[in-house]
Amino acid sequence: MNVMSTSISFFAIDYHRYDRLCIVLTPIFISSQYLLFLYIHRVIRWRPPLTKDAISAASGSATMTEAGWRNFSIEAAQLIWSGFFNTAYGSAAFAAVQSYVDVEPIRALGDRGALLAAGDIDYLMVQESAAFLGSVFGALMLFYLFYWCIGWDKGNEQLFHHVTFFGVTIVLARRSALPYSGLWAMAMEFSSPALNAMNLVRQLDGSIAEKSTLLCFAIFALSFYALRCVLFGKAVIRTCYLRMFAPDGFPVHVPSWEVDAVVLLWLAGWLLQLKWGVDIYKKVKRKFSKPKPKSE
């Protein structure tokens, strides 16, 4: 009886962990990227040869200005920081989700009461890992929101993404629920480093940069389809199926409307990945299609 009480106490939902991680990690993320920007822009003063399109995008003219170099340094810092973070974070999430050898509903959906009653400590530990990684992701969304507010990150789509997924982390990470689909959503970040690298090297002028861009794009496309379209898609379909035909298996400690909102967001997010997948396919097809001969 004492052992069971100790286990229940140990695996009680720690709402404050989410709050602490967001409070501590958000300023660390913000300051580390800003220091990287200062290092690139002022310490080493990285001024590589850029393509005409990159110069135009950075400075708004055909020649590179000091303001243009500052814009380039900002983007370079963002891409380099995100590349290293996404590599570590995506790897951690991918490793954690591999623990789900037998994806029973109570394990995939995170019914903590059922797991405790069954003494399923191993999967409770995996669920704790998912909640921890989700809390880190919450801090990441706050980090992105900060830079959106100061103008380093732009666009209404970006704002919608940051706000929406911060809300998702409150449900999944703070309440510790739906760990299986949540981990696959976080594991998708492992496809981002190749995209970050591509977006950086394609701005550089020269044949080596051009070949590197193609290589990064190929790696990104393959990882995108595998992680975002196939593996995350399987987790989303399974979650939607269980929500429709086995709703009693969902965690009772999370309000139903919050679960429904997350499931709908998962489905919308997966459909968006499929749409992007079609766009990538069209881009590849255009890149490698032979030009039609001109008619006389």
C-alpha cells in the first residue's frame, strides 16, 4: 500500500514544471539567439558572397548595405540556432517515441489513472518524457512570439502557428496527455535542420553553395515525407479513430473540449503537411523536368 501511494505521489501531474520550464527556458532561448546574432554581425562580421536574390531580399536594392548585412545576420542567426536546436530536440522526441512498442489506447492517449492502476510504470515514465519535451516546446513558442513582436519574425501565419501550438502545449504538456501523438508531432522537428541549412546556403553565391542547397533540399524532402506525412499521419489517424470509436480511453483529467480541440488541430496540421508535401513534389518535378522544345 505504501509502495502504491509512493508511485501515485511520484507520478502526480506536475503543472508547475511546465510553468517553471517556460519561465526559465524562454529568456535563455531569446538571449542565446541574440548573442549568436551579435557574434555573427559584430564579432566575426561574416560577409560572405551572396546571390543577387539574397542581396535584394536583405537590402532592398542591387547592392548590399549595412542594414542589409544586419538583416542577413539576423536571418543567419535564426537559421543556425534553429538548426542546432531542432537537431537535438527532434532526436530526443524521436528516441522517446520509439519506446511505444505496444501502442495500447491507455498508453497512447495518456490515461494516467489506468496506467497507475495497471502498474505500468515504464509507460508512465515515457509520458513524463513527453510532458517534459512538450514543456520545452512551449518555451520555444514563447521564444518565437518574442521575436515576432520585435519584428525579427514576420507574417500572420507565423503568429497563428506560434499562438496555436503554445495553446496545444498547455493541454498536452501541462496536463500530460496524448503522449504518443504529441511525441510524433515533436519528432517532426527532426526534418527542420536540413531546411534551415538549405535556407542559409542558398543565399550564398558559388557552385559549392548551389550543390549544397540541392543536397540539403533532398535530405529535407525525404525526412519531410517520412516524418511529417507518414509517421505523424499514422499517429493522427489513430488518434482520430480512437476519438470517434473509443472515446472512453481518453484521459479523464483533461476536459473533453480541450481533447477535441487538439485532435482537430492534429488533423488540420497533418492536412497542411500533405499540402506542403504536394508543393514540394511540384517543386522537384519542375526542377528535374526537361524543358519542352520550342515549336518553330
